[in-house]
Amino acid sequence: MEKTLLKVNRERLLETIKVSSSIGPSGNGGLNRLALSEADKNMRDIFVDWLKEEGLEVRIDDFGNIYGKRKGKLEDGPSVAIGSHLDTQPCGGKYDGILGVLSALEVIRILNENDIETEYPVEIVNFTNEEGARFAPPMLGSGGITGDFTKDYIYGIKDAEGISFEQALTDIDYLGDSKNRLTNVKNFIELHIEQGPILHDKEKTIGVVQGIQGIDWFTVKVTGKTNHAGPTPMENRKDALVAASKMILKVNEITDEIKGLKTTIGKMDVRPNVTNVIPGEVEFTIDIRHEDNELRSHAFERLKEQLSAIALMSEVELTITTDWNTETTLFAPAVKDAIQEAVDKFGYSSLELFSGPGHDAKYMAGVADSGMIFVPSIDGISHNEEELTLDDDIEKGANVLLYVVQKLAGTK
Amino acid sequence: MEKTLLKVNRERLLETIKVSSSIGPSGNGGLNRLALSEADKNMRDIFVDWLKEEGLEVRIDDFGNIYGKRKGKLEDGPSVAIGSHLDTQPCGGKYDGILGVLSALEVIRILNENDIETEYPVEIVNFTNEEGARFAPPMLGSGGITGDFTKDYIYGIKDAEGISFEQALTDIDYLGDSKNRLTNVKNFIELHIEQGPILHDKEKTIGVVQGIQGIDWFTVKVTGKTNHAGPTPMENRKDALVAASKMILKVNEITDEIKGLKTTIGKMDVRPNVTNVIPGEVEFTIDIRHEDNELRSHAFERLKEQLSAIALMSEVELTITTDWNTETTLFAPAVKDAIQEAVDKFGYSSLELFSGPGHDAKYMAGVADSGMIFVPSIDGISHNEEELTLDDDIEKGANVLLYVVQKLAGTK
């Protein structure tokens, strides 16, 4: 493979994305293609046709995941899987997830038109319901086949209208067979927009993703004393909101101490929430992220101490509950190295970074050597109709994917 | 009057309060006697009977205010008016307002049974809808007769079920005549529970109320940038909640600089209010109270500067809107002096203080020399079924009212 530095067909790839951009338009330049909706079915049908046109063996599994397998020389060898998801948020963009699936298709097309034989099979994947916008939680298709969720659990999840995941699969005729699930897989590689501003801000083209940051979610409840604003002297107050404000600043300041730590208070409820009543109770969430699991847990222990001290000084009660946590996923060196090698060969600018949000590659990393390629999203905007990745960056990202597939699947 | 130091009949007063406490019980030891409700009508009917038993000339005006006049020697002389309100919050207490009306009745009873002639008429008043719980804003009965609200405005106000104030008056048969309104009034004296903890905390019995604190209400809107918690580096964030937290602490800290200033942030809304999304917008209210109008307005100007500086440093937008304001009401020296004189004669402990909440005396102060007598509420609790004023304090408060009436109405 040293001799040939194959590139994707830029125009064809952009044309394919354009077709996708017309299916389930949101009305403001974005897409509204919720998982297992009519629009999702339309996209799936077209996608299946495209796979068949490339001579791939198409399978649908019991979670509605779509696979197209291109045989390798080792007929029973493990696959190099590539892809992402075609579903979107209700006011989503045209690139999130979609780019990973359609670039994978372009890779298959290039391999086909160049008659390239690979040692291992190459398998394209469209995972069901990555967004979790219709059926929460997200990443049910990938988490289903990796065993992170049970089938019973997934089938029982209902959307806002009470329609179950299983029913929705049946309704659009994408309820396949469990024996079609992706197994015997060597690698999973997912090309994706960054959904953050780092590549854009630093003017780099390719993100060599090191892993997915671990996340801890907590709820903090501060209980003071509800009282009337008029008669209650300042020194008699147990104002839950003033105490909570001090805590919020501490939660923010700790990121100065620990490099790379991100903390967010996104949700806050004040009770009784009346202009002339001193708040007796405030509840807020903390989202803590860091790729180093130990540093993240250290940060939380520090915060617990600091928040308790504030509570003591402010004469309020404090309870902290863990709502959810997920450890950091580290991607496989073999995949990261292949991506870096591609970047070097093509002479693209690049950056090593961690993903903040979760992706299908997170679950896939549990069953195969996995990795991700990020391309810039302008201003870091995503989950938004204004989401934009430039054509040049799309082409370069797809070229990297093409290279990595050749490298990991093995070409003569 | 120097010779006689008349006292109220404690047992009779407590018995009268007990009757009131049985009309419109809330189920948890408090009262649910919303203005112009069936319970309010029942209380009014009994009250009117009591007035008639004392030989008073009973009038109902076009706002449903009930008056009972006891003639003075100067037949056309201006009245010394005493009273408050018999309506309650939906989960209200047994003393708020009620104490002022029923103590006034006890004063009349004492004057009657001692055959005391006064120079000026003494007039008992029950004002309609002081609480504002059914028909907002509060204090419609007093504000109506003083001209602070127009009749059209008051009649058009509707409750949550769409029933107008006028209709509600008609429904309970308390729509009287505008010519019955209280006019030609010399003084208004209102006995009331403190609705705050100061007397209770400082173990004083009588509050010599200096006036009603002015209040300013503002809404502060902080606009940052909504972004995902995962990918957005700390240094790229424009977190509206972190900026707002700094502002809240400033609003709280300014009370250390200005003695007697009270600031409250009671209401706060965070948007979009999602755990893993950096808040793009936060709106909160500020309630500022001080008896000195200039100091209050100075405090606000200082806060505007400080909040603007925080907004600038935090790279967020700031808008501050004035929602409502009311200047400080100062009570008449003649009334305050009479209250102090009574306290001294009886040897009660006392304290000069300002009222935080508004009262009917606020509007009455615009048309007559007015004042208020406060008695302690345990732990400052009010607008609550647990509201409690001790029998001893009720008796002492009523004794002070009795003295003040004799003093201001003039006894031989």
C-alpha cells in the first residue's frame, strides 16, 4: 500500500451528502430525522439501495442496525467496521453521524472501483438511535450489540407518544434478526464532526481522537430556610441561593487547579422561586469531565470538601447524590497510530484530543480495537441546524478514513 | 385620662379570636378565608352582628369595606379609625389582620362598658382583600378608598376562576354604597402581628412601627452562550450561570456596606436548564428594601455598576429592568408618640422598627395621621398555618391600642 495514496471522490461524496440533506428537512437548513421515523425509513431505504449497488451483503439486526459487508481474502476473518449513524436531533444538522456513514460508503466505492482486495472483510454500519432524541438513552443500537444494554431493556423503551422501540422498528419494517448482529469484528473506526470548537479554533483539520472523556453527574441539594424578604433581617437568613452561588463559583474555580478538567452546572431549580421570598431550597446538577478517571474522582472529592465547608459557613444543609457516571474510554493504539500515519502521509494538520460527547465508538471499543477521526465543526456548533463542516475538511477526513481502512484491513 | 389605665378583657378578646379561628378552617390549624369567599361572608356576618350588639352604626361601602362608627362628642368631627382585615391567605394563620380588627372591637367594648365619651368618633374598619391572595394586587379595600386604585380598576380584577371583584361582592351580598366610604378621618391605627422575627428574637413585646419600608423590584437578565458541556473548553465559555452567581453574591454583599439594607434574590430561571448544556441565559429578580429612599436608590446605582463590571469581565450581556417600586411610608409622629406613651405607661418592653410587608395603614397614611402597633409572631412565621402570637402578647397589644385610641380620640 506504500505505493498508492488513494483519495476519495470529493464530488461524489458531497453529492451523496446532499441527497441525505434532502431527507427529513427541518425547515431551517438542518434535518429533523428522528430514529425510526418516516424520514429515517426513507434514508435507510436509499442507504440500503446504495449498499446493494456496491454489491455488499446487506443485513438488518434485531435493533434495526444496518450492515453492508465487503468480503476480504480471509473469508471468516474478523471485519474492519466503519460507520456511525444516520438519525439526527429534531433540529439537528446535516453532518453529525451522517458524515461517518456516508464517508464509509465512499470508502467502499473507492475500494470497489479500484478493485482493491483486503485481507479482512470491511463492513459498513449504520447504528440505530445514536442521538437518543426519540428513544432515551442514546446509542441504543451500538450498546445493544455490545451487550451494554439488554434487548428487553431496549425493546421496552418508549418515545414521548408511548410507542416502544420494538413497535417503531416494526412500523418502518426494520426489525431484523439477532443472528445478523455485528460479531467477529477486529476494528471499528468512526469519522465524526468534533461537536466542539477546538479544531476550528486551533485551525487544525484532523482530530486524532484519543478516547472519550469520562463523565460524572451529580445533583446537589442545598436546604436553607424559606422566609419573607421584607421582615427577615440579613443576619437571620439561611438563604439557599446565596449558598448555592458560592458553591457554583467553587465548582467553576476548581478547573483552574486541575488542567483539562471541565465542570458545568447546567440545571438549577430554586424553590419556592418567588420574588419576595428567600429561597429555602436550591437544587443544581454538576457535570464533571476529564479523561483521567483518577483526576476526575479527585476533583469530586475536593469539591465535596469545599461545598461542605460553604454549607457549614452558610448554615444550610447539603446533600450530594451521584446520578450517573461513565469511565473514560481509551481508543486502541493501532487505530490511533493508523490515523496519525494517514495524517502524515497526506500532510494534513492534526491534533490529539479527547471527545466530550459519547459516540457509538464508545461501546464498540469494548468489543474491538476502535478509534475515531474528528473533522472541524465551525464554531463548535452541533445539535443545531447551523452545524457546518467545510467541504475541504469532509474530503480530508474521508481520505484519512480510506487510508486507515486500507491499513487495518490489509491490502496487498 | 391620666387617672385611669384601662385594660382590655383578655378572656373576652381571646374568645372572640377563637370564634374567628373556627370560620374557614384550613384543616391544619390555620385558616383558609379568602377575600369575598363563603367563609369570608360568614365571618363578615358575625362581625356585623358584633358591631350592632355594641350599638355601632354599621356601613358597607362599594368595595365591601365594613365600618362601625361610635359617635364622639364632636358629632361631625373626624374619626379615629382602627382595624385591619379579616381575610386570610389560602393556608394562612389565625392572627394576620384578624388581630387588628378583633382588638379594635374589644377596644369599642371596653369604651362602651365604661361609658367613656370621646371627643372624636371612633370607627372600626374591616378592609376587603388585604391579602391579595384571591384578587391581586393586595390592599384593594384600603387602596380603593384612598384613591390609590380606581374603582374601575378594582371592579375589573378577576380571580383565578374568572370571577370579577364586583361580581364576588354581589355574590356574598357585600356590595355597598360609595357614599359609605370612610372619609373625614383623623387617624388610622392598625394593630398587627410583626410577620418577622425581630420582636421574637429580641424578646420585646411591642413594636412601635416607624413606617413601611420602600421596595424596589428589578429583573436582571444575563445572556451568555449556550453550548455543550462535553466539548467546550472552559476558556471558551460564556456561562450565564457562573456570571449570575457572581452577581448574586455582590447583591448579597452590598448589605454589609449599607446598614439596614435588605436584598433578596427570590426567583431565578436558568435556560435551557439541562445537565450537560452550558446555560446561555439566566434571569433573576432583585428585591431591595430600606426605609431610607435615598440609600435604597444609592444601593441600586452601586449594584448596577458592580453587576455591569461582572458582565464585562465574564463576557456576557446584562439587562436590568425595573419591575415595580414603592417609596417608604413614614408614620405620623403623633401616633408613634401615643404608642410609645402607652408602652411606657404599661411598662411593656418595646422596639422601634419598620415594617417589611405592606399593610392597609400604608394607603391610609396618605389620607390620615396613621401608625401601627406590632406584636411578636413566634419565629417570624406568617402566611402559614403555624403562625402564632402568644395570648399575653395579644392582650398587651390590645391594651396599647386601647390607650392610643383614648389618647387620640380624646377622653374627658
